[in-house]
Amino acid sequence: MSTQATTSTQAATAAARRGKITPEREAELYDAVLCLLREGGYDSVTMEGVAARTKCGKATLYRQWGSKPQLVTAALATQRCAFFAGIDTGSLAGDLREAARLAATPRERDAELMEAVSQAYIQHPDLREALRETVIQPEVAALDEMLRRAVERGEIDADNPAIGFVAPCFLGMLRIERLFEERFSDAATMRTFVDGVLLPALRARP
């Protein structure tokens, strides 16, 4: 995790707590930001829109967070928990298949927020470090942990070059499946990806 990313998120979160906004009110404001992100992406989030949705003065938002990027960063920081964290079935195949099962359920993985974050990551460099820290890196770390355990159990070889591509490919599939709906319209797509692509590439042993 970069020092810049840590500093940006900590600064945004700390700024939110300098004023008189209660934790409950803060949570309400963050929820409004996340809802706007889901509904229309980063460009749909405006200080005016958040203020109107929460009946909060726009001046209060600027006083607390300073700018839209800082407010969005702080809101996303509340989501800093890996979707795939905690998966541990005792085998690599089981872990990746469970991750695939969860990923195949849009309501579980918050597909709208992931889509908004993906777009913002590409289009807004000022948010890139914060998004990497709060949303992307926790998921990468969770998938990498599955692979680390598999190496320790002797299921895969530590020097297999495919290991470094698992997290990018897994998350990449979630990103592009909407672009290939005619090809990946089945809920079992991610399970097929795990069994037909990842496990063979990793040469996983029972």
C-alpha cells in the first residue's frame, strides 16, 4: 500500500471528524455518496446532489471534506473490507469456486459500486490511489492469500508464473463481463472460468 494512498484516505477521514457532524449523520452522508455512485457513477456525485439528498448545507460539506474527491474517498473508505476475505474451504479449488459463486451474485458483490469504481479509476487519476487502497487492493490481497495457502499446502508450485495473474484475471472477468453479455450471460460463467482457466494454469494438485 503506498504512503500517498494511506495519507489521502486518512486525511479525508480525519477531515470528516473535525467538525460537529455526529457519526450517525456522517454515515448518512456517506451512504448518499455511495448511492449516487451506484446510480450514475463518479460524475453523478456532486456536492449539491449530496446536500439535497441529505438535507445538509453544501457549505457544511465543503467545510468538512474540502472537495468532492475527498468526500468520495472518505465514503469509499467505509467500504474497506475485502469481498472475498474470510473464504477458506481448505483447498484452492474450493476457495476459488466459492469466490466465483459469490462473484456470480451481483447483489452480493455490489456490482453497481464496482462498476462506478472501475470507471472512476480509469477516468480520474486524482482518485486512483484512494480507489486502489479502499476497494481494489483488499480484494487482490484476499485472492493472493488463497494462493499463499495453496502453496503452503503443496497444491501449487510457488514458482508457477500463473500465480501473479490470478487476481488480475479474476477481477478483470468481473469488469468485462458486461461487455460480453452475449458470451458470459450464464451465472456459472465464473465457475467455468475457475475450472477451465485458472486451475489448469496453476496446475493445482488435490
